[in-house]
Amino acid sequence: MDYIPHGAEDIRRMLEFIGISSPDKLYSDIPEKIRIRGYGIGKGVSEPEIKNILEEFSGSNASVKTLKSYIGAGAYEHFIPAVVDDICSKPEFYTAYTPYQAEASQGILQSIYEYQSMICELTGTDVSNASLYDGATAAAEAALMSIGKNSGGIVGISSAVNPVYRKVIETYLKSSPCSVSLVGHKEGITDIENIEKQVSGRMFSFIFQSPNFFGCIEDVKTVSDYVRGRGALSITVANPLSLGVLEAPGRNGADIVAGEGQPLGIPLCFGGPYLGFMGVKKELMRKLPGRIIGRTTDKDGKEGFVMTLQAREQHIRREKATSNICSNQALMALRAAVYMAYMGKEGMKEVGTLNICNSHYLADEIEKTGKAALKFKRPFFNEFVIEFRNNVEEVFRAFEKEGILPGIRLAEEGQNSILCCVTEAKSKSDMDKYVEVVKKL
Amino acid sequence: MDYIPHGAEDIRRMLEFIGISSPDKLYSDIPEKIRIRGYGIGKGVSEPEIKNILEEFSGSNASVKTLKSYIGAGAYEHFIPAVVDDICSKPEFYTAYTPYQAEASQGILQSIYEYQSMICELTGTDVSNASLYDGATAAAEAALMSIGKNSGGIVGISSAVNPVYRKVIETYLKSSPCSVSLVGHKEGITDIENIEKQVSGRMFSFIFQSPNFFGCIEDVKTVSDYVRGRGALSITVANPLSLGVLEAPGRNGADIVAGEGQPLGIPLCFGGPYLGFMGVKKELMRKLPGRIIGRTTDKDGKEGFVMTLQAREQHIRREKATSNICSNQALMALRAAVYMAYMGKEGMKEVGTLNICNSHYLADEIEKTGKAALKFKRPFFNEFVIEFRNNVEEVFRAFEKEGILPGIRLAEEGQNSILCCVTEAKSKSDMDKYVEVVKKL
Amino acid sequence: MTTKEGTGLIFEKSVKGRKAFSLPAPVIKGKKPADYIPAGLLRSSLEFPEISELDIVRHYTGLASKNFSVDGNFYPLGSCTMKYNPKINEQICSYGGFRDVHPLFPREKVQGYMSLLKKMEGLLSAITGMDGFCLHPAAGAHGELLGLMLIRAFYDKRGGRRRKIIVPDSSHGTNPSSAAMAGYDIVSIKSDRDGRVDTGELSKVLDDEVAALMMTNPNTLGLFEDKILEIAEMVHKKGALLYYDGANLNPLLGLCRPGDMGFDVVHLNLHKTFSTPHGGGGPGSGPVGVKEKLKPFLPVPVIREQGGILDFDFNCPDSIGMIKAFWGNTGVILKAFAYIMALGDDGLKKTGEISVLNANYLRKKLGQFYDIPFNRTCMHEFVISVKELASKGIHAIDIAKALIDTGIHPPTVYFPLIVEEAIMVEPTETESKTTIDSFADNMAGIYKKAETDPELLKNAPVNASVKRLDELKAAKFPDVKWDFKKRNSQ
Amino acid sequence: MTTKEGTGLIFEKSVKGRKAFSLPAPVIKGKKPADYIPAGLLRSSLEFPEISELDIVRHYTGLASKNFSVDGNFYPLGSCTMKYNPKINEQICSYGGFRDVHPLFPREKVQGYMSLLKKMEGLLSAITGMDGFCLHPAAGAHGELLGLMLIRAFYDKRGGRRRKIIVPDSSHGTNPSSAAMAGYDIVSIKSDRDGRVDTGELSKVLDDEVAALMMTNPNTLGLFEDKILEIAEMVHKKGALLYYDGANLNPLLGLCRPGDMGFDVVHLNLHKTFSTPHGGGGPGSGPVGVKEKLKPFLPVPVIREQGGILDFDFNCPDSIGMIKAFWGNTGVILKAFAYIMALGDDGLKKTGEISVLNANYLRKKLGQFYDIPFNRTCMHEFVISVKELASKGIHAIDIAKALIDTGIHPPTVYFPLIVEEAIMVEPTETESKTTIDSFADNMAGIYKKAETDPELLKNAPVNASVKRLDELKAAKFPDVKWDFKKRNSQ
Ligand SMILES: Cc1ncc(COP(=O)(O)O)c(C=O)c1O
Ligand SMILES: Cc1ncc(COP(=O)(O)O)c(C=O)c1O
């Protein structure tokens, strides 16, 4: 099949108007030598057939509906309000593009302005961009923002930062004159003494995560104070959903708060598309990567919205731009905006509360069995590391029988450790089943 | 949960404005005696919970995705283009109501005008209404249209009409001075001689179906000519999807063409909501039940659409209305309209062709096995009656094992008969599996 | 954005050779209908539009932009209960285990559906105080017809057919029309000065020929029939039955039940009270509930446990038969079920309560400008009369059209028939104070305009996709379908 | 219908105590965060809006109505390939087995996804003529960055780091910007009189320090780089690599492949060529393909068969590492996969062919009025210059704004930078002759207006939800978020 509208007569008339006899007359610029005859990928199929084919692929995947999953580690199963799906499937939003022409794009522009506003409020920062690719690249962009383009130096990263994020930041920084110093955590959280010990020389910024990879909530204030005291930027990677109950990093001294917006109403979808968010202090505004939407007025003084501060961007600044980002994750930002509006002031608190209460319920019940214990005795949000007495392979087998995915293995943090995530999507009876399995180990 | 927007402060201010202290002050008209304290149906639950509950109900049903079904008999599994779902899930359409205020409802009005036009073209009639509840009630309304309100007489019905439709027509006519005469079919189709023999007295109309309940295509012209010759109306119940390839009944003499619009892009959904359609000759226009949309002009002479000929309807005519219909199946009519536009001139032909070719392929292959034979040797569209040599219970067991629903049992037409339906939704390999089962009987 | 693409009929956009459809190849290559079917039965021509998929999408996107809807506009259409349609219910309805199920699947394969429908019957019985329910009717009027058929069957069985149905003059048009369809003679009675059933009038017409009195409570003026218990007694004493048109049940949710008021037959409008969308004119769902004595007459099939599973029972000797193919507008029932389960006792009670609060708040606000003939505590809706504006040449329709220009869907006009120049306003419980206030402000502004600049209103609407349409012309010269032939000859 | 509800920020609609959210009760009643977490870590305040579900729906329904989109409007935004986004692909993406899958599920439980991604790599390799593909990049620019990192790694491994990247002056802004991000110095070269890479200029700058030449082919003028084989030879001779910016691949579908032209690294924009929606600015997907010699450097994880199943291999010693969490914008890739499979060899070829036909037809039409600086057979797009209208005070931006009033989304303006007052038009293959003709008519009308009544254009748009917006003010006094504090003090 194809999506070509023309009938034979249309094509005939167009060719006639152009003054040629067949479409291939338009290819005279293309060397004969490189012309091909098909890719050998086979004939196209019809819509019903493509549906069947894709249903088959889909049917070969497990999902959080068919298995009870306690896996987090950077992507989270949360309740997605039906309103979010509904609004974001409006073609007026999803079949548009970047709002280059403001007057024809007020819907998207205003929605992003609102998104930016809520991200700033949530993170305690002054300026937010219109989105980045995902949490890991947002952290990497934050690191790039912090460094000078030409002078060497160091970006410190806590070892309690999601290892994938660390890897992405490293890849991004490889092209820069700077290098990365890993700072070992102490019993699950960042330790200032370790920064002192392990980072020497000029430190541009220090990146840490809260709640961090192990689920532990960091003392953002203490770390930021220290980092800023050393003349570096404090970059906090945050779980936005946790910020309904946890203090905004920006209010505790973080200069840049970046992270993964997926918990804000974005489906798991095997890892993407997700949403990189970033909020920064006013002073960093002109260094921000990506799009920024601003409020202004029209000819008649009526309020309206436009892309602004474009002088930072690639299409104007080219090689001198703050970043190369062009297409971003606007529709995911819309999802997050609708989610945040839906939850609102009280709902953000309540969903955060449910995550804390559920995860602590499960952690407590697991510990009560005596078969496993929390690895780090720290406050946590919705993830924690649990160390089993039994061999971890055996543990996984026991859960598998019950259709439960108990978490992911964390080999570095002890032979039989598992990183377990519990959100508001789990019910008491779900968790009790988990505990049953542990009891029987 | 609930869908009440007010905060406590809203309610306080509203009560204050009304000048009362609490909402129950508004209930003084209601006798204390009948006031209740809840229904005893339990507390409400949250959106995530209601989702889980309904997922469980849904999960306890088989579907045409989990079983291969060859069941038709009034509801059909067809390919539904994604475009149909997409357009009909636009809230501008589904959260509106009857277009009482034309200037605020041009979208719905125009879509129904287009629907009416295509139904007329498809059925070969002059006027169509904006929809009726379903095929069976449309047939019943057709019967009511044909009779005098006060004088007795007869409505003849072919025994090859879907027995459910016959029952509904009978129920509807019970309140009228008329009675129903059943006319036995002859080898699967209506027989004029039987009408002559079995209907005596004043016949208002004769109702027959094509393709009929057994799948056989009737000779609409011959039957209509005879019926009209007797001074009665010829009412044809038709499968609209078949009319992409079969001649329009209206062009063969039918006065009223009514039927079930479900094959035109409407999901099976366990029996409803479906779509009753009806097209009639010009002379019957003012007797039509239900809404009719007409084209007119506005103040400036610009084209627009309105509900018209309302003088037939209940809100004006009350007990003298042509029918009591008020809410109808407009959204389903929209589905049908989008489906028909999507298929278009060539697609209607092609989808009809696929139904014919697929069903004949399966019928031929079954007969080749020698284990079963077509009950009626007549032209058919996408359904046919097949009689098995083996006991029908055994036949069903054999299919069940393979996850196939071979059709429905038709006890009246022979001990081991099955009514089998094959649409474009079945592939060759599906059908070959069916035949494999038959072979092994 | 209203686009050019949205204008013009789809037929005018048709161009030979264009196509949208996409279908698999035939099983056996090259086979044609004529290979299987005699030529005489095959179609000679079909003049359907030829148009691409994108053009179809644009066409309907354009049409959608010309339509008011609850999602886009306040829609206080009296008597229609245009409340918010929760998105979660739309989602639920699309689950494969609901959507892709054939109604004739073997019962043991559809126990999810069977138990849901059975539960729904129970919920509706609890909510109305009735003893049994039938979910088959496709809309309110269909429910009425069924209800009246049941009443007929009841008397037929008892012997002594009765031929009259009484309806108040304030009743909805479907009431007398359904009664006529069910073969009854209609007796209409005047309302009393309070806008309610006049018991004096009632007693005059209540004779042995009366099969039933049909009532809406609250009635179409939005007033609760406070003498309902007395009326029920009068009716029952005469051996007649009491029929409840449940289109206005919303304000009574959690508060009181028609069954307890003495009603014998009830129909509900799931597309009103229970929040399922009205779909631009439907589909709806109009289940019917009855007291014990009428249960034997309910349509077949009836859901019953048989052999360990829930099955359909067709074997009910006193049943009136079938009134619809299959078992009702299941897809609609599903949404109402989810709504009721989600709200529960507490949510339903609050729903009723706030629908009444909103209506009274708005009534007080509009009463500052407009005449409200029966101006007392109302239930979920109330009726304005603008007959005093007639001197300026302004009618209810002009107010309605002026509202369109404010982005608000007009209320119901010219109903109920007992109020001259009626404007019937029902805000529903899902509308916020902000929205209601802004509606009241707009209505006040229009009132002032009616006094100072009536021409302006006569010219309304000016912001819609068309100006005021000529309905007379439409009725006089009916143009009810596109002329495909004309097009071809052009 | 544009409604009042659509105006005003969501924060301005917030009213204390209103809420939309609906969540289950906590597992243990009465537990609060403070029971588990030290007070010092807990949040003091959060000023989010308080608003009901219906009001949210109305808010965004209003916003949607203020937005142009492919479904509503012709959208000939050059360089962006705003083609129709098939609805079937949106449907597919919502299947539970795609949507509700965690990226860290055990591999054996997600073989559907693994094999789909593996197949997709193969399809893209076949379509581009490359030897391997990485699906991770989230957009075109991300793909560019990855591509340049691969090039860097390639030279690092070989020894002999090179520090320059050449880009034509017609290149897209992301090209130099990505190269800079990858740590390269940028050398820009002038285009020749035909609007193509000037081989003379190229040879002047092509030295041993050059790591790669980045090209778009067809280039941003819509012209095929006819000397591409010669250029490839020049570049390779110098030991440099050739990078293909695949944003403009659409016209070449089924016709020729970058791999066969000599490109060593390629990125594609699935959100352009392969019809996935642009989503108001994203998400996109920018897979990168490479020739054999660059494969070892591709990011981890790489999909490989291991132990009878498809697994992710993280153990690739020469890999540049990871460039994104997880494995790419899977949800986007899914749609592109369905698109490619549905079209197949025949459909893809036709797609390319008609995109060229449409562009040339439109070029001829617009050429009747407008100046097209490089006016010769183009591929999928072409660039107008309106510099001659400058004397009337009319600029590209005025033409763009005037188009908004006709319901058409303006083409790209002021790009490529080498054309003064550029208007870059890309109709795509999914637009019908009718739509293209009507666009041409509108453009002709605007041209006439520019000559006769330029003021009218300077005032455009007048039909949009706002008039022309003050961008200077926005940049000078940045207002980039709502001030929650100010609101509270009001
Ligand atoms: C009071 C009343 N009764 C009955 C009906 C008929 O319901 P339906 O439109 O579902 O047939 C309506 C609906 O308009 C109504 O308002
Ligand atoms: C020619 C060209 N190259 C690269 C890009 C960058 O792609 P993306 O926006 O997906 O990052 C674009 C997109 O605008 C483009 O047109």
C-alpha cells in the first residue's frame, strides 16, 4: 500500500503541466550507475495485514499487565490518567511540528509555556527549556553547560547516579576537553568527603541524583553548598514525581535540575520516547540548550506565545549554538503538562505519598520475613536495594513461577542484591503476594 | 470518585448566594418518607481501580482476536480502517448531541447529510433518515410505515429473514391492528407461490432479506414486482456491505430498504451499539421515522445544513408522530459515513469481492472434503449453510480444540447444519485450517 | 483551526481514480464476483466518492471544528443532561475483550460480559428501587415503548385490556408518541398553577380504561412532583400503573428512588444520568426496570444462571418477545457500568446534590434579569420565559443564537410546551462555578442587548461557521441527499 | 469551535480546592510521608494549579483549536517533510504488548520487540545501502552527533586524530552545531552557481585534518548533488569520510541509496521520511547507519543472537559507549517499521517518485509568479526568493503570515541561508493535486496583494487566534514562566 492520493488522471495532468512524459524524466541529475531496482525488502501489504503482523510482534512481548513488575531503575510503571492519553492523541497536537510560525501554533506554544512554568515550580528553578531527549541526555547537556568550551577541567559524578546516565555523560564529554571523575557513594548516598578526596583540580560541576539510583534520598542542600563553595555548579538529577513530596532541589542550592520526565504520564514503551527536562537558575538562562517559549503580545496588545532566545540555537548560531538540539520531545512535554495539571497541587502530593507508603510497606514486610534486608538504611522514595539471604538466582526462579519480576539484579552492591521499585500502581494484595514468595524462600 | 469540580469554597459561596446553609435545604419538596441513605452498592473507587476492575471483566471474554470465528448471523467481523476509529473518537463529534442548534452543529449535520446521500446511493432509494437503533428495529419501523394506523391487515415476512428480526417485527406489530404472516422459503429463498398460498387478505407489505439469513441472494426484482402488483410495499432487509457488488434493491423495485449498518465499520461489541439504516422512495418521505437532515442556505446565501421535516417527529407531533424515535445512533452513522467514504467507489466493490471470493473458497474446499455439503445451492455473499455428515456436537468439539468457532447451529434447517460466515477478515491460511478440521472429522 | 478543507461536501472533493482503502489481495488471484454470482444480481454502478486517506482526515477535521461539544463548550441543554463524559470510560470501551466480541459467541466464552450485564441489572435495580431490569432498549424512547408494551402485556394477561395512557401536558414528546406506538389512546392533562400534575384534573380522567399515568419526576420544569405519593395512590386505586420517565433522574441520585415513590415501570437514560456520551444524537441506552408483577413480561433473552454459568434464557412464556436484535447497546452500558462502580454510593449522592445546587445557583443568577415562570426551588434544571421580550421582536430562538456567538451551546428552547418562549437550562453537576458565572454574565449581556439593540440579536450568530440558517426553505424544498447523477453530468 | 475556555493560562483557571486527580487509598490508612522521611527532606510548598477534569479537557480542547496541523492544514514546511501520519500506526503503537513494556524486562520476555528492532536495522540498511544501523538516537541532530562521534572514534582507533569537519554553506544548522559538539572545528564552503557543493572550493579546503564532509543530498535547495560520485572520490582520497544527513531522503526512496553514493555514515529522520508524527516539535528518531569499517564503534547495546534468543550485547570493546538511556525512541521506531513494511519496495518507490513529481509541479506553478533562484528540476522541495518584493517592504515573513490567513501552514522561511528572503516549499507525496493547486492559487493571490496592497500583508495574519506577535519584546524581556508567587499575593 501507499499514501499517495493521485489517481492516474491526476498524474497525467501534472506531467503534462510540467511538460514531461513520465516521472523518471525528473531524475536526470541522478547518475545511472547508482540507480537501483528495489531494495529487496518485499512487496507492501494492506492495512489489515500490517495490523496482523504487528499484533503478532506485540503478542510476543510480556507487559506490566501480564506480569507483576517491580522493575524501576530509570523507567517507572505509573498510573496514566485517561485524560492524558485523550488530550495527547489530538491530531492538532501530534501532527503539528515545532511552532516556527507562532500565530499558527498558539496551542502548542501555550502548552509548553505552561509546561515550563510547572517544571520550574516543581524543581525550584527559574527557567526551563521546552524539552530534551531523555533523562540521561539531559544530564549530559547539563554537564556540557557547566564546562568551558576550550579549557580543561573536571565534572564530578556520584557513583550513586544511574550507571546508564553516567555512561551517557561520559560519552558526551569524550568530545570535550574535560574529564569525568567518579565519586564513590557512602552507604548509598553521596559523601562530601569523597568528593574532596576523589576530585582534585578544577571542578566545573558535580552531578548527583536524588532519589538516587539506589532509591536513597540525598541531602541536596549539604552537597550543593559544598559544591558551590568550590566554585562549581551543583547539578541534581531528580525524579520529578518525587518532587510532589520532596523539597525542590533548586530551593536547596542546585543550579541545574535535570532528569527523566517519564514518570509524569508517559508510557513505558520499552524505553522511549521519554522526556528530558531541565530547569536552571536565571543566570544560566542564555546557556540553556534547546527551545524556550516566551510570553509576549501581538499587534493589538493581546497576549500570545513565541519561541524565544533563539540566538542560542543551532539554526541561528550554527557551530556556536549552546546545543545542537532541534526536534525534541514536545509531545512528551505535553503529556507531562497535562499530567501535572491533572494531578495539581494536591494530587502531586498524594501520588508521591502513595509511592512512599507503598514502597515502605513492601520493604518493611520483606524485612519482617527475616529472609532479606535493606542494603542501605536511608530514607527512600519508591525504590530500595534489598539483599537476600538466598542465592539471587534461586530468588528470581521463585518469583518467576508466580509471574512476578521482583526487580533488577545489582551485582556491584552485593552478591544477592536486587533493586526493587514500588509505585502507586501496586496494590496491597500485589505486595502481599511478593512477600509470600519471600517467605517461602 | 466523582466528577464534581467544586472545592469547598465554591460550594460555600454558592450556598451563600442562594441564601441557604446546606444543599439539603433544596430538598424540601421531597417527602421525608421516601428519602434513602445510599443504595448499598458500596463506596466509589478511583480511576486506576476502575480500570483494573474492567480489565478483569474484559479479560474473561474471548474475542475475534483470541478465537477464529466464522459466526455471522446478523453481526459481522470486518476490517475496520484505523481512520474510522480516529475520526469517530473526536470529542467534537462524540460529546455533542442531536444538532438542535444548526449553526453550532454544522459538523454533525453535514456528516449526516453525507451519510444519507451514500445510503440512498447504496440502496437505490431517494430518501434516508439519520439512523435508527439497529437492523431489527429498522425492519420493524419499516413494517409500521407500511400499515394503516387503524385498519387491520397483514404484513408478510419471509421465513428466510433473520429469525431475530422476525421476532422484533412481531413484537412491534403486536400493538397494531395488523398481524404477521410467515411465508416459508423454498430451498433457501423466498418463493412467490408461497406468498400467494400463505398470505390471504389485505397485505400491506412483504418483508424479505437479501442476502437472506441463510446467506442466499434473493431475486429482489421478481419478489418486488409481485408484491407491488398486489398493492403492497416491498421491504428489503439488506446487508449494506453486499451492495458494493450486488444490485441496489431500490433499483429492483424495493420501496423500502432497511437493515443493519454494523458491517460498515462498526465494532462487534457484543451486539451493540449498531446502526439501523433505512432508505425509501420519495413518495414515502413524509412517513419516514427519525431524523432527516436537509441542505439549505444561511442569511448570506451560504450553504448549510439543518434538521428538516420535523413536523413528522415526536417533539412536534407528539402522539401523531411517524415514530417515537428521539436519540438515535448518530455516532454509528458517522462511522458508516467515514467507512463508506474511505472505501469509496472502488473499495466498496473490492471489499464485496473479497467477501464473495473468500466465502466461496471455503465453501468449495469444505465440499471437496466430502464430509459436508452446502445445504442450498444458491448464489451467496458471505454466509452459507453447510450440512455435516457427522453429528454436529462432534463437529463443534473438533473445532473447539483448534480455537475455531465454525459458525452457529441451525437446528431448524437440518440436524447437522451450521450457518458459516466468511468475510475479508479471514486469510487463506485461516480457511485452510478450517478445512483441515473438516477433513479429520 | 477552521480550514478551507472543512468546507464543501465530500462528494465535491471526489476525483476520479483517487482512493483511500487498503485491502488484502483475494485468496485466489483473478477471481471476480461474476465467477460466482449470476450477472443479473450484480450491481451496475455505484457513485461513491473517490478520495484519499489524508483528504478524508482533513474533511472530518474541518467538520469537527464546526461543531460545539461538551469537551469544547458549556452545553446547558435542558432535559438532556449534557454532563462531562469521563475519558476513562471511552478507554475501557476499547479493550479487545469488550470491543471484538461477537454477540453469538458461546456463552461460556463471554462470562465477563454476562456477569457485567447481570451486575448492571442489579445496580440499576438498587438505584431505582425496582425488582428487575431489562438492558435491551437502545434509547429512552425505546425504553418507553418497551415499558408500555409491558403494561399492555400485564393487562392482557390479567384480562381486561385498557386503552388509555395519561400524560401531563408538560411531558416530553416521546411519551405520547411511544404510547401511541404501543397502541394506546393518549389523554393529556393540564398542569396546575405550580407547574405540577394537577390532582384534580387527574382524578377527572382517571377511569377504568386508564392503563397508566406517565410521569417525569422531577418534571420537565425541573420541579419535583411533591404530591407523588398521593398520585401513586390515586393511580393504583384505579388499578392503573405508574410509569416513570427517568430522563430526569440525575438530581435524585442517592436521595430517593422511583420505586419507593410507587412507580411500577421505569426507564433510565444511561446517556444522561450515567454520563455516557450522546454521540451527536446517539447511541444512547434506555434500560427498563419493573416491579415484581411485571417481570414475567420482560423481553427475552433474560440472563440467568444455568448449569454453573450465566446464560441467556429465551424460554419465558409470558415475555413480550424481543425488541431489538441481541442484548442492548452493550458498548454504552459498559460505560455507564464503569461510571456507577467508580462513583459508588458516595459519588452518586454527591452528583445528585451538586446538580441541584448548580441549577438553583444559576436560577438565582438568571432570575436577576429573566422571568422564570415557576420560580421556586428547582431540582436539576429550570425554565425561563422570554415572552416579555416579544414586544422588542426578540424570541427564545434569538437568545439561543446570540449565545452561540459567546461560545456556549444554547439551552433547550420552546420546551416544555406549557411555557411560552421557553428556555430550559440544565447546567449539570460537572460544571464549575466559574463556567456557570460566565454563562450568567453572558445571558445578562444578551438581555441588555435585547432591550437596547434587538437587531443585533436577530442577526446572531455571526461567529459561527454559518449565519442563521433558513429552516423554512429546508422544509419547503427538501434537499436531503446529494445528486450523484447531476455531478456526473457536470 | 474556538471557545472562551481555550483562552487564559491554566494557572489563571485554578481555584482553591478544585481537583481532577483520582487515586486509590494508601495501603495503610493514615500514613504520611513524614512517618518515613525526615522533615528536612520534605517539600514546604508546591503551587500547582487546582482544576477539575472537565476544565482540563476544555482547556486543551481550546488550545488544540488554535493550532495548525497536518490533519487540519496543508503544511508545506520545507526540510521537514510534513507528510500524512497514517492512523493505523498510531493504533499499533497503543497495543499493550508495545506500550506497557519496561525496557529492562528479561530479554526472553520481549522477543517481539527484540526481533522487530533487529528487523528494522536490516530494513534501514537495505534502504540506505549501509552495513549496520544503530536505532538509539532520538532525533536527527542526535544522530548527527552520534555519527560524528563514530567518525572521531574511527580516527582515534586508527591513530591520527583529525580536527575539521567541512559543511556546505547551505547545510542545516544542526550540522555545524553537532560537529562542534563532537569537538570539531567547522569549515564552511560556498555553494557553486548551481547551488551545489563547489568541487573547486572543496578541493581547496580538503586537507589531512579533515575528518569528514557532511552533506545533505538532495541538498537544502532540493537539488540532487549530481557530482556526488566525484566528491566521494575526492573525500576518500584524502582519507576523509563522507557523512549523509538523511533528512532529505524522501525523494530518493526506491531510486538510489547513500551507501552506493559513497557515504560512510548516514543518519535518517524517521519522523520525516518514514511518516512518524512530529508531535509539535518531537519526539523524533534519528537512526545512524554505517559502513562495515565503522561498525565496531556503534553504541552499546547491540542486538545479537545469544543462546537462542535475541539479546542486548554490552560487551563491545571499541564502542563509543552509550548516547541515550535504553535503546532509542522505540515508540517512534515502531511506527516507521509498520510504515516500511506496509509500503514495501513498490510503495516506497512510488513515495519517492510522487514527492518529486509534486514538488516539480508546484515549482512550475509558483514559478509563474515567484522568483526561484535555482530554478531547475528539483527533487522533493525547492526554494523561492522574494527579495524583489523588498522594495514594497514585503519580506518572506509577510508572505508566511498572509498564508496563515488562508488556512495553510507557511513554508520554511529564511532557510537555507544562502538564499535571500528564502521560502522553502516541500509539498510531500501525500498531498493531492487539488490541495497543491489551491496552495498555488493562494500564493498567486498573495503575490498580487504584495504588489497592489502590501499593507494588507504587513498586517497579516488577521484570522488566527492572535495577530502578529512581538518576537523582539519576547527576547528582550524574557517571560518564560508563570509567576506563582505573584498570583498568590493577588
Ligand atoms: C424527559 C425526556 N423523556 C424522554 C426522552 C427520550 O429519550 P431518548 O432521546 O433517549 O429516546 C428525553 C430525551 O430527550 C427526555 O428529555
Ligand atoms: C536538513 C536537516 N538536517 C538535520 C535536521 C535535524 O533533525 P532533527 O530536528 O530531528 O534533530 C533537520 C531537521 O529540521 C533538517 O531539516
